[in-house]
Amino acid sequence: MYQINKQFNLKTIFKNYKLESILFGLWSLKEKLQPIQVACTTTIAIEFCSPGSYDDSISHIAEEKLLKLVRKATQFCLEDNTICKDSSVNKIFYTLFSLMANQFNLISNYNYDFARALLLYKIIPEEIGTKKNKLDLPSLFEKDKGYSIEDYLRVCFIASAAINGSGRFNDNYFIGVESITDSIKFDTMNKILSELSVSAIHYRRERRRINLTNSFKYHPLFMYPIIRPWSKIPIHSKQKRYLSPLPNLIGHKAHFGLYHHFLTKYHTKFTSFFGKEIFECYVEKTLNSCRFDENLFDEDDIKEKYKIPEGVKIPDFLFINGNNGIIVECKAAVLPLGIYTSGNVKDFKSTVEKIYIGVNQTANFETYALEKSLFHVTKWMRLVITYEMLWGMSSDILSDILITDFKKENEAKKFKEEYKGVLILSISQLDDIQQFVTKNCSLLSILNEVSNKNNFLDVIRKLSAETGRTFADSHLFKYTEEITDNLLH
């Protein structure tokens, strides 16, 4: 009853404001608000604000008044703790875990996202070539969608840049883009934008469909990062306006939208190919960008140099400098969509299983390598690289609960013991590190700092302040330039 009364009070307050005014106001305060505050307020605004009409002009809301609305909306969403009804799990932990997965991950660096997507789904597949029983991802995507991966990424990039710059855009903006580029026509742009955006009414229905019992906790911003404030304007018309209170999520959608398209369409045929061929190739490119005096050995190199017995899994890579080495295992693990959309933490079981295998494999190889003095290394670091950042697995406290709930007693005990000596990073985190690696600041030294301090963001902020290096120093920078340079012909 308490939550129902609070919901009624919120409705009474928010219905006095136009949706477009709230969304534009949230964008205007993007430097002052946390992403979680923007996400919660967006959810409440879509549900209760007046949708307005096409002829309305945006009525700007005073900052003090908007901040009060933000506080009320955020408090309501975070207080709604009906997140977990299963008494067999740690409710406090999973409330926190789902909050992290759904909200903290709203922070996204769109420059990295676009470059990474181009590499993973266009450049690397073309480098690999069409082999027997392999997937030609660029050709398949164009066949499925009717437009190319390059066009998809360019439209996403243009939309992201437009909203980052001015908070909104309309169809006229893309009609103008059509006049200066030969590669993308308005019909193609309109089709791609329809995949990125939803009307306010559709958005509201989608949240309820995904999570009927707790629709204020979860909303599909990851699937639909752009909002069209009205529902009565047909998708093929040229009168649509677009807003995104968290525009960096457009880059996130551009990147992971490709992954989920191929996963939905081609299932395990895609994931097995992607994990072994494409993801490992991407990690190898990143590690090569971190090399100065170090040597990088892949699985074939290790087999050629040593006869490794059965039962000892050869890692994907060894990164060696003198007596020190890094055992690198790639696991293209992601957070299942159920984590984002419905708070179904049980969907995380398959992800935990992948991490368990990676941790176990690196631990076994380290034991064998030390016994046999492989490569004359006396000290190894164990590193598991995942595709997506796995909230919870990077914290000893949280991972302990995940391991206990998803593994049998003997496996959980073994997992916890081996987990103590491993570092789990996503490929995005490895990319973040790469831009700071120099001859005088090695990959191993940075990883040691991350491992010792156990706070990745603090280490990155410190390196950024000390070196002044930015995305322009990243190995990914040239791929973003490739996207933007090809816009104009």
C-alpha cells in the first residue's frame, strides 16, 4: 500500500510536465547527475508525464525544480525492493547485483564502442575470410537487415554525436545528412533509427511486458536508447523527433546490438565461431598493442615449443617478459539479457560456468608451468578476459555469493580457492589499460596495480592524470576515424 501511495503521488507530480521537457532537462544536467538518476527519472517520466504533441515547443524546467523531480523518482525506484521473491538466494546481494547490472553499466564510452564493434564484426571477420563452416558476418548482416554493418554503425554514430551535441535531433537532421553523404540514404537511416528508438507508449508497454511485477526497476534503455516522445506519428513519416537522456548508450546499443542480432539469428553456431575465432583475434590485437620488450605466444606457439600433456589446457596466450609472465584465457562471456530486462539472476548461471572453466584452466596451467619451468618464468599472473564487463565477478565479496549459489559444494570450494589468484577483466577494461601502456609503464605493472588495489577505475583515473593520455592514444582510435572519415565522400 505504501508503494502504491507513493506511485500515485509521483503520477500526480509528473503528469504536470511534458515528457520532452523532462528528457531534455535530464540531458542538460548530464554533468551533474549520475546515470542511475537519469535512468530512474526517465522511467518515471515516460510512465506518468503528458506526452505532449508535435506542435509543442519544449518548456524548460528550472534546475532546482528538476533536481527535486530527480530525487523523488530515484528514491522511488531504489526503494522498490520487490526485486527477489526467491527465499533460497541472498536477497540483499541480488538486489545489489541487479541494480549494478541494470544501472551502473549505463556508463559507456561510445568512442570505444563504435571502434570495437567495427573491429569485431567487420574488420576481423574479413581478415579471417570465409572458411568452411564459418560465418561471413558482414554479408549475413546485410542479407538479414538490408543494410551494411558500416551503415548501421555510421547512423548510430551520427545519432550519438547529434544528441551529445544538442540533446535531440529530428528527421530534418538526417535528411541533411543524406545530402552530404553518398553512402547512406534517408530510408536506410530511418530504418536503422527505428531499431534504436521507440515511442513513449511502446516503451511503456515494453517495460511492462518484460517485467510486469516490477516495471519501475527495469526498463529497456539498453535495447532502445533513443525515445520518440509521441506515438501518433508514423515511423515512415518525416516529422519524428528523437531524444536520449543517456546518449552514450547509443554506442553501447551499436556494439551489443550486433552481438544480440547474430546470437538470436544463429545461436550456438555464432557463439562458438565468435568466441574462438573473432574474440581471441581481438584480444591478440590488443595484447600486441601492449608489447614492447615482451613476447606473445599463442596456443600453436606453445604447442610447438613444449609437449603439454592431456589434462592441462593450453591457454589462449602467454605474455612474457623475462621471468614474469601472464597466462591469458579468453572467455566471450556476457551478461544475459534476462539480467538487464527482468532481473532474472538465474540467467547468470551459464556465465558463471564460463568463468569457472577459465579460472580452472589458468590455475591448472600455472601449476604445470611452474613445475616444468616453462619459458623460464618464475612468477605468473593469471588473467581471464571476458567480452562484457561482468558486474559482481570483480569483487571477492560478490563473487563469493555467485559461486556458492551457482556451483555445487565441491566445485564452489575449488572455484573460490582458484579465484583468489586470478584477475578477471573485460575486453573494454583491457582496452582502457592499453592506451596507458608504454615502454616505461608495462601491461604487467598496470595489471599488478589493478590486482593489488582491486579498484580498476581508481587506477585508470590515476594513470590518466599522470600521463595525460586519452582515447587518441588507444589502438582503437584509428577505427573510429575510419567510421567518421567514410561518412563524407
